[in-house]
Amino acid sequence: HDLEQDLAGHVPQLKIDRPVLRISVTADCLSTWWFPATQKSTADLGLRFSITVADQDIARAKMETGEVCACLSSSAKALPAAKTVHVRTMTYRMYASPSFYAKYFEGNTLHNAVKKAPAVIFGKEDGLHSKYLALHDIKGDFPFHEAPDATGIAQAVFAGIGYGMLTDEQIELVDSGRTLIDISPQHHVPENLYWHYWRNGSALLRQFSESLGVQDCS
């Protein structure tokens, strides 16, 4: 597929319509900064994307099996024959609606609250919530709803269905009035994001990847 795209650049008679890059991107990035940040390079290179949503090792596994040619992941470890560039750092904080906060957290310790308050997480592979609780020395199981969509998680938090981790970018987009309550303002989880792509991939993949990266890690 990558070879076909390169040939199209040198042999116009092939008439291959806009090349497609099969990539994996995290849900939080798709719902916030991904498309504005990649709009120029996408247009300049004449690309189309086939995007799957996955995170961390799951995304890297999709690269290993050939399902995607590149992925965005919080893992800095490069696969053999792949390159990794640091793209940005997203900051996650724990939010709840005023009514949810009053019901579960107000006048209560965080340790006691999280035993009863249902969280909203992306899925069982989502480790961000546990990372945050670990900052408070809280370990073990907690009740939760699963909502495999970043916008859905934000809406669930707004609706008072649960409390959850939202990025600063999400808050800027969906809570300009600052109606949500930051449960523990002194705590946050920084998540570094890395772009992984094959060293022997197409020239278009390389050019797009170089437009994303701010620091070569491999």
C-alpha cells in the first residue's frame, strides 16, 4: 500500500486518488486538537486518513499486525524498525458536576468518596483514572461506567452520571463557563504523547510524521 502511494507520486498515469494513511489516534486527541493541528499538512500532502481509536500498547499492537502504519500512543518505547517522536503533553484533571460533587465528595474524604461514587472511564484498559487515584495513595477497584468516547465521557460528567478525567483542551472546548468542579485542584496527571511510524514507510508517511513531531525520541 505504501509502495503504491510512492509510485503514484512518480507515475501520474496510475491516477490513484488521494493516498490513504491507516493510523490509530487516541480518543481524547481526536475530540480536541488532532484535526486542527494536522489540517495544513493533510492538505499540503493531499492525504486521506482511515483512523481507528486506540490507546497505548493496543495502538502499538495494531502497528505490529499491520492494521495501521502509524499510531499515537502514551508509550515512548519504539517498536523495532519504527521511529518515535514526542508530539505534546496533555494534562488530565478530575472533574464532577456540582450536584454530583455535593452528593459524593462534599464533606467527605476522597478515599471514602471513590468507594461509592461511580467514575466514567474510557474502558477497562484505561489506566488514567487509576494513575490519578494513586496520587492520593488510593488503590484497588472502584465503581465505574464505561463510555468509549471522549466527548461522551465529558457529557456524562456534565450530566452528573459520574466523575471523570478530562483534559485541559476538553475543558476549554466544552466548559468555557467553568461550571464543573475540579475535585482536587492541586493534583493532575500529565500524559506525554508519542507518534510511532515505520522507518521504511512511504515518503508521505515520513513527511506527515515529521510535520507532527517536536522531538525525535528514536
